[in-house]
Amino acid sequence: MNVLQHLLPTGWVNNSAQRLLIAVVITFAFTMLARLLRGVSATGAIAGSLICLLIFVSTGPAGFATLASVFILAWVSTRAGYSRKQRMGTAEKRDGRKASQVLANLGVATTCALLYGVSGYVAFLVASAAALAEPAADTVSSEFGQSRSEVARLITTGERVPAGTNGGVTLVGSSAGFVAALLVGLVGAAGGLIAREALWATVTAGTLGMIADSYLGAMFEGRNLNNDAVNFLGTLCAALAGATGWHLTAGR
């Protein structure tokens, strides 16, 4: 435990063996549930368990609850209208997300959580929450939009494209994505991961990250970047926007 105290002096676990045990047990149970629900593949479960544990030891139950809300929103939206998305050829594989997808979507949030545990700098908590809100918003907007619309608009040109096209957005999907970011932010604020004053910075940053993801997808995906790279950059944009928003808010 002295090692954790040295590495994460302001982390939730700190020097408590009991808290570490709680984090390990809940992480194991959550990973098993995610795998049972086919939200993640076998490799995704391994990566997800590591991410869950690192976020838990750094930010505590509030960070875990926020992470769990992202999983729930992604799982529900992915399965909404699944038969329709299968016919369109855009449905996600039933085995769930693999390790590279999990790391691309949650790596930035985990890094920010660890940086908070090391430094105690509150801006890293807001950045982590924003980086969790972004993949929830992105997944819900994409999945919900595909389940409700056959046609989308390319975010860069406004051109009509089939739903599911890289960079294609719909009003219903984007609205659902904003609501998803709001829900994740509310969970984080209710649990104490972020201060209530940071809620709108978090939600706005998550939404901006979702928009950045769409732009990057339209411009680069399939040419210079793959989907994992686009998702990673989207969460990075959200984290930077969240930290900046917090600085602006806190500086008033």
C-alpha cells in the first residue's frame, strides 16, 4: 500500500488496504457483468478491467459510477434498433468491443484520472469526466441516429449520405448524444467526481468532442486514420476543452 500512496498520493485508495480490496472486487464484478452482457470481447474485458481499476483507485466510487454510466449508455444504444442496423450493415459485432476500442475510448479519461491521483489538480478530474462524456455522446449519437434515420448529413459539407457514413450526423442522433453527455456529467456531479460548477464545462466539452470526432471521421477516417484513432482524438479534444472550461469558470 505504501507504493500506491507514493504513486497516487491524492488518489482515493491512498494507504487503505480496505479501499483497494473494494476497488478490486467491484472491478472484477463489473468486468464479469460487461462480458456476460457482451458489451466487451474477451480482450476488451481485460483492457476494461485495467481501466476500471485505475479509475477506481484514482477517483473512487464516483469515478467508477461515471464510468459505469458510459458503459450502460453505450450498451443500451448499441442494441437499440439492432435488427435495422444489421440490415444497413452498420451494426456492431455481438461479441462486444475489443481491447483497442476500449483503450481508444477510455484511455484519455484514465490518464487524466491517474494524473489527478498523482497531483491532486482538480482540472484533471474535469478533464477525465469530459473524456468520459465524449464516448458516451459519440456512441449514443451514432447508434441512436442509425436506429432512427436512414439518411444523415456530412458534417463538413452538408451532403446527404447514408446513416452510418463516417462524419454523417443527424439531428436526432446529435440531440441524443448531448443528452448522453449530460447524463454522464450529472452522474459525475452527483457522486462528487466533479463540482456542480464544473457540470456545464464537462457537458459542453463532451459535446464538442463528439462534434470533433465527426469532423475527424469525415476528413480522415479510412484514409489517414482508423476509427480507434478518431475516437482517441475525440476524447482528447473533450479532455482539453473540459480542463480549459474549468479554468475559465474557476477563474471568474
